[in-house]
Amino acid sequence: MLDFNPHMVLLILAAAVVTFLTRIGGYILIVKMTRIPPRVEAALNAVPAAVLTTLVAPAFFIGGWDTKVAMFAALLVGLRYPSTYMLVAGWIVVMAWRHSIGV
């Protein structure tokens, strides 16, 4: 079993405090600003695309053909329809591909 390690507990608590302060700090900064500078607003608007890229890019380069085909199908659907349809299209392609090859 796992042994109780007080240093590990302190490390987890410290990580929790730092995470909390990071999250609440951003909120406090935005609330205190009377007007958000254009550069900050542009950076905040770029965050979703950056996060999506960090999630999708490794899967594209490491994944097999099923992943690439599903991403391409999701891209095509995403150009025309909302993101929920894009997600469902990618999922359907992956499931159909894996079912056809017996995985």
C-alpha cells in the first residue's frame, strides 16, 4: 500500500494554494481594471485557440490514420456547423473506423 508521507501532503497543499491564487488572481486583476487594454483582450481571445491546438496537435502527429481521418472530417463539419456537430462527426468517424477494422 501507500505510505503516508507528510512532505507529499505539504506539496499537494502548496500546489492547491498556488492553483487557487493563480485562478483568483486573474479574476481580481480583471475586476480591478476599469478598462481592459486591447493587447490583454487580444491575448485573452487567443487562449481558446491555443488550448485547442495544444490538445489536438499531439494527437494528429502521434495518432494513426483513424485519428487523422476523424480530424479531417471534424474540420470539414466545423467549417459549416457548430462545434458540437464537429465533435460528434469526429467521434462517429473514429467509431466507424475502429468498428470496421475490429478494434
